[in-house]
Amino acid sequence: MRTLYQKFETLLQSTTTDFKRYLYDKVSWDSRMIGIIGARGVGKTTMILQYIKENLDSKRALYVSADDMYFGENRLFDLADDFYKNAGEYLFVDEIHKYNDWSEELKNIYDSFPTLKVIFTGSSVLDILKGSADLSRRAIIYKLQGLSFREYLKLFHNYDTEVYSLEQIINNEVKLENIHHPLPLFNDYLKRGYYPFGIENEMSLRLGQIIVQTLESDIPQYANLNVGTGRKLKRLLSIIAESVPFKPNFSKISEMISVSRNSLDDYFSYMEKAGLIEQLRNETSGIRGLGKVDKVYLDNTNIIFNLVGEKSNVGNLRETFFFNQMRVKNEIISSKKADFVIGNYTFEVGGKNKQQNQIEKDNKSFVVKDDIEYGYRNVIPLWTFGLNY
């Protein structure tokens, strides 16, 4: 226990609080059990350490990582029991997916210690609501996405920019103080701005490691797949990277990587949850997320540059950015006439020379253009959609 506290104090001392993620103020931190899930590297650990540092007496709180060697010989429940008996109030468990039987342990902790608050983080590949124990009635689940363009401007360049609603964006109401030419910053964001660690050196190496760990460790461990599955997942991601955005031919792809059609559907689902790809669905189903997959993208533009480099297709980059940034607050489906539909609005994404032939001139259809600084009428700059969260 003393070693765990020492590690906790060391982490707390090195945690800065001058920049906080968009989710920080939305979390109901005083709830009895909270889960924060998200892809590797998006800032889950930093966010919970920031909350402890700013709001809690470290004697009332304990932060542990579930992959700590301590848990090789000790149970999480026993740690919670000891902490609770010593007047502990807030137990933070990072990377819960690294702990076997995590859902059952969390359920038992919740039921056994009524005044103990538990906050845990986990890989977004975890389906928390379908754990072996019923956590859906006990835990409030939040999902943390990578940096928006707005957050990048603050973290990387210390520019303060307000959050704009979709309506404000399409009405061309976006104003940037002290930034006269946003396009150079926007192009930098596309390459390295989605992950907070992009501000550090060796961004490409670290992101490459995250991709490999997700494919070879996180997904197989969660889905109880054999080691060879990791190689098939890497092959699948390579196929997607070379083809996106594309309409998936599942039968053809299943032959290419030698897996059944049903297994391939699962692989796509795991990779989407893990933050490696995103699937654009149509309006076939009225239930969110259950429509037929119309297009498959890589999850964000940083992954595109990591896997494809400067050969990245510019049209793909534009669509990926729009889809990635707008999905946090909006339900997005594919459009028969354009690229995307959000509510009653239709969006066609392209470069500065993009024509308006494909969309209706009905005040609900918009051309989203890259390479322009400011919009006019129904023409909206692409970068402004990065200010929605």
C-alpha cells in the first residue's frame, strides 16, 4: 500500500492543471461510481489526476493503475476494503480493462462500501454496459474523445476560443481572436493535434505504438481472441488505410484476411470501439448506430498520417475530420445527395473549388470547404467544425 501511495504522490506532483479537456466540467464527480472510457492516449489519466489535485485532499483519495504489479498478488476489492476502513473516500482505478474480472469486482465494491466513490477509466473497446456483472445500474459512463481543433489551439498554442454550436457554425458566426490565418494551424492539427501527446517529440513513434498495442493487446484481451488475431487485425487496418473512405465489401475482405463474415463484422466493431476506425451508417434503422454501414474511415486524421503519410488523400482527410469532430455532439448519417446528414442539415465536403451542384439550395444544405479562411452564405470553412466541443 505504501508503494501505491508513493507512486500516486509522484504522479500528482507532475500533473499540471492549466489545460483541461472538454469533458472535465461535465463529469458528475460526486456520483458513487463513474466510468470514463476512451481510446489510448486521449488524456483519461491526466483528467482524473487533475481533478484530484484541484479538489481533493490526497489523504482522502487514492489513485492506482490496474496493471500495477501490486495486483499480481492482491485483489482490487481487498484494496478498496483497506482504503475504506482507513477513511478513504475516493478510489480512482486507471486502466480497469487490465484487471481480470473487473466488472464483478467493481460491482462488489459498489455494493459493499456505500460511502466510497469509485472512478475508473478503461479502454473504449470495453462494453461497460454488457460486462459480466450488471454495472449499467451502478456506474455513470462518460466517453472521452481526442482533442478538438479548439482544444488543440489552447493546449499547443495557448489560444482561447469559445465553443460554437452547430447552428452558430453554419451561420458563419465563428470569430477567432488573435488568429488571423487559421489554415496553417489547422493543417498542423490534422497531422499531430488530435492526441495531447502530439505536443511532445516522437509523436509518430508513440502513436504507432498505441495502434499496435490496441490491435495486439487491448482487442484480443477484451474479446478473448487468440494471439494470431492481432496479425489479422493489423492486416485489416492496413486494407482500410489504403482504401478509405470506402464502401465495405465484407465478403471480399473476409477472403483477403481468411476470416468468416461474422468474425469480420466483430473485428470492425472492436476497431471502431477502440478508436481506430469509424463507420458511417445510413438511415435504414431509426435506432442510432444500427443502420447499415455505408462508408468506413480511419478514426482521425493523425492516424491517417501515421499509416499513410504524405500520400494521404486530401478528400479523405477532409471527410474524416468533419465526421470525427462532429460526432461528439451530433448523430451523423450518410447522405444520398451529399456526404453527411446531421438532423435536418446536409453537408457536402470538399476543397475551395467545390461546386454546389450536388446539394439543394434550401437553407438546410451546406458546402463545407477546405482551404478557405472565412465562409459566406451556405459555404462554411472546414476548420470551423473543429470548434464544436
